[in-house]
Amino acid sequence: MERQRSGEAGYSLVEVIVAMTVFVIVSAAVMTFIIGSADAIRGNSDRVYAAAIARSTLDDLRAVGANGIEQGQTVETVTSQAGTFTVTTTARWEDVAVTDECTVGEGVVAGKSLMSVRIDVVGGDIGSPQSISGYVYPTDTEAEAGTGTVSVSVSDNEGAPVAGVIVSGSDGASGSFEAVTNNDGCAFVPDVLAGSGWAITVSRSGFITEYPGDAGQSGIVVDALGNTPVTFTMAQSGSVTFRAGSAGYPVPAGLGFTFQPDTWALVPATVDAYPATVTGLWPTVYTAWLLPCPTAAQASEVTVAVGPGAAATADLGGVRIDIVAPELSVVVAVFPDDTNLGACGATYALGTVDESLLLGVTLPAGRWRLEATGADPVSQVIVLDGTEGTCSVSWDVPGAVSATASPTPTPTPTETGAATGPPEPTPSPTRTLPAVSEPCPTP
């Protein structure tokens, strides 16, 4: 037999598997690079196209002239083979004669030197807008007869200017305008018809005014050939998530809470379950308590600070209560404990007692009457001072014994042949009451 020459041996199965594994890994890396490069090329192409749309839009506006451009913010859609793009145009009048149009005093004439235009284009595979800014000059800078100017200044709760606020005005007849505040929080509107029936409102997504009615002002007088300054205060709204109850001790359904900012009225809120989140809040400090009753004196109220655009949390606390009652008893809680419930009075369903003979619940501070319906209805008044912890309310359960009671002794068997009397009756099976905390305070 001829011996196999050196170097002519075939590859082993292990070597083939290793080679294939290396090939797959390298191929995957190459494909990832190719796909990423294709995405980058497509994204760059879309960015170039979006920038071209922005430049073309600005050129079109310059051809129209400032007097033909609608002041404010307009949105349009451009569809092409490259995809669908959204074009947002923000236009506002500016007066180079003054440093800030919003500092122009009442009655002082401010002109319309030029219109500032910003164009933002989004769409396709671009991550951020392609933007371009420029100025468009008017053909006529003189104020029209029978018109004045309005300068609207918007600042936040700390006095900083708020940009991007949409300012809308209407005189209820034929006059109207829309403008957008600049980085100085100012919107300058020329050629406003003189009159006394102007109403101006402000809005920006995610921002609110301190009072709901503060987003608009009415009865504004615009003087001919004069300026009318108007000021607003807005801030980013915040939110609070209120928590109450715990595992095994839920808050009754429908038992809400009351929260109060330090500047305006009490606000009762009814909720179905906790945690519950309240949004659209003015940045300030709030006081809250567990019970939708503004007139109830609460010893367990909490305070929570809400910052601009921030999400805060507040634990409303409450007292955990162990209720021991016969199985299938339906338990309710009545607040306050009297027949004349008044404006804050309400009855809350706590639940049905199961075979454990125990029902857990969380209630706020106050004087409560607990009632258990069944074969033998019972009730009890308790007074909760708001101190967090656990207390109990126990009613008699027929056939049940305390967990600490001595067990029934087992009869001693008699000796064989000994005289015996009639057999003793078998004792009825007993149930053990659950171990609970100290009783809740009573009046």
C-alpha cells in the first residue's frame, strides 16, 4: 500500500466547522457595515433634500415679500420620490429701531422694519430638522392709517422669557392675527385695527398659565398709530403621582383626595384606584390629604413641590385596619359618623369577608362608622388621628376561637373491659380567628 504523502491529508470535521464559523462571523460583520453604510447614505440624501426644500421655501417667501407673508406659524407637507417632508414656517415682524419690541411703551409707534423667518423641515430618514433662517423686507414700512401695534411679552414663573408661544388675537369681527414669541419672549404685531374689543390668547404645548383664565385677556384697547403692550406668564406644567394604600390594605374604590396649591382654591379629586397621577399643574407647592373633602381637618396632610416640567410623587399615608367579621359579611365605611353626612359625606364599600375572616383596608384620618351586614348586622365607630400604623376592628364570629385559646382536650381512651357510659358527643369543628393588631381608638 502506498503511504499518503505529507501535505495531502484532508481537513478534519472540526477544522471545517471552525472555518465555517469564522466565515459566518466575518460575513455578518460585513453585512452590518454595508447596511449601516446604506442607511447613512440614505439619511445624508434625505438631509440634502430637506435642506433644499428649506432654501427653496425661503426663496419663495422672499419673492412674495414680507407684506404677503402670514405672520405666525404655518405647516405644510411636501411629497416627492424622496418621501414625505413636513415644512414648518415661523414668521414674525421685527423692528430694528428698538432693541426689544416688547419694551416699547404704550402709545409709542413701533415700525415693521423686516420680517424674521425660520423654516424647519423634517421627514424621511433625518433625525433632526434641517433649518434655515433669514429676513424678508417689506415694500411698505409705514403704519397703515387706523391701525396700531401690539407687543406681547411672555415670561415664565421665574421671569425668564418663553419662546415659541403662539399668540392669537381677534376683535370678534373682521380683525385677527397670529404671532409667535421670539427668544426674548416677545411677539410684535403691526397693522392691528384700532379698537377696544380685542381679545388675545397664548398657547404652547406643555405650558400652562397659573390660573386657567390667564391664558386669555379681553377688552384690550388698540390705539391708532400707537403701541399696546400685553404681558402673560406661562410655565412648563408638572405632574404629581399620588400613592395610598399597600399590599393587603387597599384604599376603598372611589375614595379620592384633596390637593391645594399655595395660591388658589382646594381641588377635590375622585379616583378609582391608586397610584393616581394629576397632570397639567402649575409649578408651586401643594398640600394634599387622603379624602375628597375640602372642609375636613386633616392631621395627616402632606406637602409636595412641583417644578417646571417635573414629575413628583406624594404618599398620602392613611391608617391600615384589620377587620374581623363572619365570612361573607359585606363591610362598608361611612364618613363622617353621623346621619347628616353633609357635603363631604359618603359611604365607601370596603369589600366582602372571605374564609380567612379577615379584611384589610386603608382609611384616612377622621371619625368613621364601620358596618358589617349579614345574619347579624353590626357596626362600630372608630376615630383615626392620622398616625400611620395598623389597628383592628373585631366582631364576634360564631364557632371561631382566638388563635391563643387552649385547644379542646382529647378524651382519654378507656381500658378494655372497663365499664363505660354513653359516648360523649363529638365537639363541633371550630375556626381560628386571625391574629390582629391592637383595637382602633373609639370615641
